Amino acid sequence: MKSFISKIIFILFDSAMMALSIFLAYKLRGTFETLSLQNIALKEYLQFYPMYIIPISLFTYEGIYTYRYDFWHESRLILKGIIFSVILIFAYLAMTKLITDYSRLVIGFAFFFMALLIPLSKNISKKLLYHFGLWQKRAKIYGEDSFLTDEIYGNPYLGYVRPKAGEEPSTVFVNSNDNNIVTLKSIISNEIKTRQEVIFIPLMDDYDLTHSHIYNLSNTRTNLIVFQNRLKSKYRVMVKNISDLALSLILLPLLIPLMLFIAYQIKRENPNEKILFKQKRLGKNGKIFSCYKFQTMYDNSDTMLQEYLSLHPEENAYYDTYHKYKNDPRITHVGQFLRRSSLDELPQLFNVFRGDMSFIGPRPYMLREEQKIGDNLDIILTVKPGITGLWQVSGRSDVDFYSRVELDVWYIRNWNLWMDLVILVKTVKTVLFKDGAS
């Protein structure tokens, strides 16, 4: 019953956001004085029911009101539904000869606002309903993965909670990483008899199956999964390169005043220090390039480090694991702020502009780390390194070196433009509300 009420509330929220989007689009269109007066009143737009029915139908088809997707996956499906809705609405207006009556700007702006407001309203509404208990679903997890367990039980957007004493879960997660094939078959066979929903987490997690095509050979009852390396597509690589260049051209003029202010603060604290720090890094196809950062260390940093390590030898073990020091004595006062906020990496915009780096990509590895990367080196070097990447927004406070490499490899194997957008948004959120990556 609670699930049904939640679905109705979500549909009502979506409808309200669609009406608000139409209202904002109508008012925005009215600000263009050079355009002719609108033929149809606001009331007619608000009562144009295909603007509600088509998107909600497509959302239903995508399972948005049925499955518990996470925010980013659901937002992608919402955007997909809105894009198809735009096409269908304009096709409908053209076929019914109403295209000359309704403003195309109002329709276009309305769907633009929907793409912004509907994901936002879902984020708010799901957390509110979770707080009041309507969006809570009892779930049990087979398998030991603390990071996955914390995400499933700790994400109000998903809405899963641990069963209370004596309660039966309606959903069961089966993690194949901790079980053999016989045990997995037994668990799934037993649980599917009595549970409303069984969610299987496959053993092979190196690939994002949501972007794969799955079909079956009916005669053999065999499922076939088609994997694609999108970074092997010349068209997709060209789009990524163009987006990098365009974004760097947009951001550089806007950020130059901030970069000049940072340069002034560096010189103010240490007049003899260089403003920029250059270090050789591994680039695409093994090409070595100079990676730029703001100077965050004292000039005699090597001597300071040796003296510090002689007093704190435990830092060596920490560096071997994370490739950074827990308390680095070489960092200046300005440098500490720059590193916490990730502003020390702003000069890498010039690396992006030059084509050495991308905004999103694997970490630009140091030359001495080449051997430690091991068998994954060939994969890592197939793409440009990035200013930010998947490991920086992975949600883990400390990611060891080998885990970083695995995350970079996962990014390369499963790359798509939507993933880049998500990482970029998460990076901005991390910089604004948390300590940046070192």
C-alpha cells in the first residue's frame, strides 16, 4: 500500500513540476520583446495534456515509477524520456496543424525546465517520503561488501532499510562475489519463491551492464551480453575532445582573475617561490608531458621531508599505500588551502587546452609509478589523463593506489558522456562542500 501511495505522490510531483516548467517557459518567452505576441494564453498551455501524458508515459515505460534507481541513473532516464517527449510533442503539433498556434519556444523552454526541475523534485520528494516512512522498503543483503551495504541502506533515494525483528524483507540482494555458483543458485531459487523482488549482483563488475545490449539465444536458453569500448569510437572520441576544448575556452577567461589572485597569494607568502610547479607525467600512448599545478610546497621541500620522515617513519608505509603523506611538512599555508579545495590543479586547464589532458579521465600518473601500475598500464595509456576522475568522486575517504588504478580502468572500459557529466557535477560538489583530493 505504501509503495502505491508513493508512486501516486511521485506522479503528482512530476505533474506539478511539468506545470511549473510550462509557466516558467511562458513567462520567459514573454520577455523577448522582439517576438510577436503569443496567440495562446497561459491557461491553454497548462491544459495541453500531451505535455503531461507523454513524459509520464515514457517515465513509466523506463520503470521510473517501478524500480528504485539511484539518482544519477534515474536522471539519465528522465533526460532520455524528456528528449523523446520533445520529438513526439512537435510531431503531434505538426500532424494536428497546431504547430503555428503554440509557440515552439515555450514548448522547448518547458522541456528544458523539466530536465532541471523533475530530477530536483524527485531528490527532495524521495527523501521526504523516506523520512515519513512511505518510501522505505525492507531489504536483506546476501554477501559481505561494507561499501555496497552502506550505499544500499544509507541512501534515502533508494529507500531500502534493514528489516526489524520478526519482519520479512520484500527485496533481497544477492551479491555473487562471496558465493559459489551452487550456493548462488540455491539462494536465488529459495528466495524467488517467497520474495517480491530478488536483485542479483553479478560476479563480473568490471563492466557497466546498463550500457550493454542483452539478448538471448532461445534454442539454448543462453543470455548474450554485448560489450562495447566507446573510447574506440572515433566519433565519440572527437565529441569528447571538442567538449574539452570548448569547456576550456569557456572557463579560462572566467577563472583567470582567480588564478591571478592565487598567484599573488603564493608570492605574498613566499616571494622567492615559483608560482607554477611542473612535473613530468604519463600521457596518452605513453607520451610524456609537463603537468602544471600551483606551487604548494616550500623551496627546500626535499630536506624538510627527509627530516620529517626520520622522526615519523610510519609515514613511509602510508605513502606506499596511498602515494601521499598523511601530514606532509613540505606544504605551505596557502598550499594547504589550495590542496583542500583542489584549486592547486587550476593550471591544468592549460594542459587541457594544449591537448595533453582531458577534464575527466584517469589520474595523470608519475613516471616512477609506471612499473607499479603493472598489467593495466596499456589500458591506462589508451586515453588522456584527466583533471578529475572516477576515483576522486568514488565516495571513499582514502583510496589506495591499486584501487585508484582499478577505478581508472573501470572508467576507461565503461566510458560515456553521461558518466563524464556526473563526475564533473560530483567534483564541483566535492570541492564546494568537502575537502578536495590531494
